[in-house]
Amino acid sequence: MSEQDLAVDRSILSGGSAVVSRSDSEQVTGVARMDLASHREAFGRRPSVRVRNASALIDELAEVALTGRGGGHFPAAVKWRSVAAAGPGGIVVVNGAEGEPGSAKDAVLLQTRPHLVLDGLVCAVEAVGASEAIVWLHQGAESTMRSVRSAIAERVAAGEDGVPIRVVLAPDRYVSGEATSIIRTIEGGPTLPRFVSNPAQPWSDGARPILVNNAETMARAGLVALRGAAQYVPTSLLTIVSRGHRSVVEVGAAETFGTVIATHWSDYAAGEPQAVLVGGYGGSWASWSGVRHLRVDAAALKPAGLSIGAGLVGPLPMSACGIEESTRLVNYLAGQSARQCGPCVFGLAAVAQLCDDLTAGALTSAGRKRLTRFMDEIAGRGACRHPDGAIRMITSALHVFSADVAKHRRGRTCNAKVYGVMPLPGEHS
Amino acid sequence: MTRHHAHDARQQVTDLAGPTLRIDPSLCDGVGICAHLAPDLIALDSWGYPIIDDHALSRKRLMRQAQAVVSACPKKALFIQG
């Protein structure tokens, strides 16, 4: 077996890349679904993670430096240890709600590799001493729901797991994917983010400990449990946004954004992009010259002020305007506020209004100063990270697209011929 | 204290040497009474919501102001941690 074959053999998507539409993640093509039999043939039986070696698996997660792939990149081992330390009888949740609107990687995972995710989930239950397993999905994600439900049925029929796995459906809203929204719902509250004063204990005092991990994080934990840390290949699942569709690809840490985009961005034939939105709609814009040589690796991105976040890669064609696009996104993000925290409710709305003014060529000097002050005031002041992400994206846009800012400020038209590059929920294209 | 002082304080790493005044922003309705009672700890942002100095409450005067706003807040959004 060549080195490349080995790498493919140890990967999540077996070297394939999946294609989904821009508007939803209902139809996945390019990667075939693995049912329980084919999953077991490829990966073997799920090892039992008993109390005796529970900490061994957590140590292995630390060894491979597994971090949260929902966007936060918090070390998984730290989270698992704090839930384990809180005592037995807890709940483990795999978050498949894919809060990031442009992202489709978790839908692809749950539709094509459901048993890898569920193996991770059941291993987590055993490792932290929990007694309940939950798969958290958006209620509109029907294909994902069907795949997960039939995977659970297969496992029940095969007598696979010692713990029942339950599917819980969340409202179709951006903040439904926030870990604190999930915990609050399980504790009987509304599906809204909650302020947490102690990050090591996001559940309520006296309540059952709850571990929440993103679907990709859980699949990777499953991979570590099935294959061992020594065989683990640190790849990233990315969603690449093209005009006609989205591609979900698995990329090694040695590959650069330049090669990934040249290979998987279907609009590349018409020319290189001017910039790339990295991480998510609450991520950062990076200029093409600044990002093309960077490796798809957390350590390589950090010095550039970037994060892989939820794995969204949104190249912006030369024919589009970064300011127009960012204004559209910040309006969407402002509208997705959970409407709980003043700086998010009023601050994001004010920032979106000023961005509208900028795009319309009507931003005064006083307005430009207000925009800077507002962004300063909002950062770090929500119960969740939603407002911070919106501010991060706009801050990077004003920097990366400074030439377009100048054009719009002078009331001149920019050169945009293409609008609405990033998909938004509810749009049809 | 000006808004900018409060903002600078927020940007710095929280001083873990002692108790700090904190807020649950999801409970706050922007009543604003806190900024009047604790002018050395709290400034209001452009929409009337408190920006809180998260330095340790090392001096007695600051601790007194913090305790006063914790009990005065009608939404019970403020608390002292640590």
C-alpha cells in the first residue's frame, strides 16, 4: 500500500469529495453512505471504553490535539475530562445542527458516515461515565434525520450499544447550534444561548453534566477510538462554496488554500478569487495573496489571525464586491440574534445599518467613526459568541476590501457584477 | 471613568487575583441605574447597556460600589465572581 493509499484508508471520507446544493444539504452526491456492515468492515468493531481505560481514550484525544470542529476549537480532551470529573449519570450530545449556514460538512458526515459519528458518541458516553446519548439535529434537515434514524435502527437490531441513542430536533435557527442552547433545552428551557460564568461547567448547578461535541469532532473521536492515536491523520473537513453548489472535502494539514481552491472551487476556471471568507460567516476575510500559500492547519492559520472555524471556505470572485457581500452577511447575522443581549440586538442592527449606508455610498465621516466605535463596544459583550463573529467578519472586510470601501465612500459604484456569493438559508439558487 | 477606560479594561486579561464584578448580558435590560451607582466600574455603551470593568475589586470603595449595584439591579443581571 502506498503512503497515499494509507492516508485515504485512515481518512473520514475515504478520499472522496461530496457535492451538495447551495440552498440545502438534502442531496449528497459523490460519497456513498456506509451502512453498519460496511462501516464495521472498514473500521472494525467499536472498542469498549470501560471505566478502566476511559481516561486512556481521553489521553489519546489530547495526544492528537483534537479540538471542537463546530467552530470554537476548544480542546476535546479538556471538555471530556471536566464532564467525567463531574460524576456519572451525565448526557452526551452530538451536535449535528450545523449552525453555520454555509457549511454542509456535518450533514455530509451524518448522511454518509453516520456510524463513525455514533461510534464516537457511544465511546464518549462510556469515557465520561454518562447514561444518555442524544443526536441534536435541525428539524428541517430531513435527509440527515433519516440517515441518523436508520443508523440507530441498524445498531439496535445488531445489539451494538449498551445505551439508547435519542434524536432531538432543534428549531431552524442560527443560534440553535450553540452548545449552551442545547444544554438549556435539555434542562427544560428555551432553545436560546445562555450566559455561562464558568466555562468548565456549562450545565446548571446540581443538574446532570452534559458533554456537547460537534458531529465532526465526534467522528474524529470515533476514529481515534477505532484506529488508535498513532493511526490518526489530522485532516479537516471543509465546505467550499461555488456559485452552483457546495463541495465538502477532506483536506490534509500539508495542503494549502491555494491548491484546495484551485481543485475544488468550480469557479476557479474563470479566474482566481480576490479574497476568501475563512471559517464561517462569523469568520474572517483574507486576501487571496494572503491566504493562498497558507496550509489548512490551525497552527499555520493562527499567525495570520485566521481559524478554520467551522470549515467554511468562501472564495469571492473578482467580479463581486466584498463590501456588498459582507453587508449582506452582517444583515443576515443581525437578523439571527437571539434577541437576549442588548449589545447584540441593538449593536448588530446599528452596524448592519451603517454597512447598508456604506454600500449605498451614503456613509458620512461621522458614520464611519460610529461604525468603529460600535464594533469596539459590541465585541465580547454577548452571552454567546454570535455578535463577536459578526464583528470579526466586518472588521476583516473593512481591512481586506479597503479599496472598495474607498470607492463606496466616494459614492462611486464599485465594479460588482456578481451578488449574493455566499448562500443564505431560505434562498433558492 | 470614561467609556474608553471601561473598554480597555474589558480587553485586558481578567485579573484573577481577586473577585470581579460580572454581568449576565442576557438578563440585562439596559435600565442603567448601575452606571450611576458605580461610576468607577461601569460605563454605558451607545445603547445604554453597561460596559463593566473586569479588574479585580481590590479597593474597598470599588467593592462597595460593586455590592451596591448587585443588589440594586432590578434584573439581577450583575454578580461578583471569585
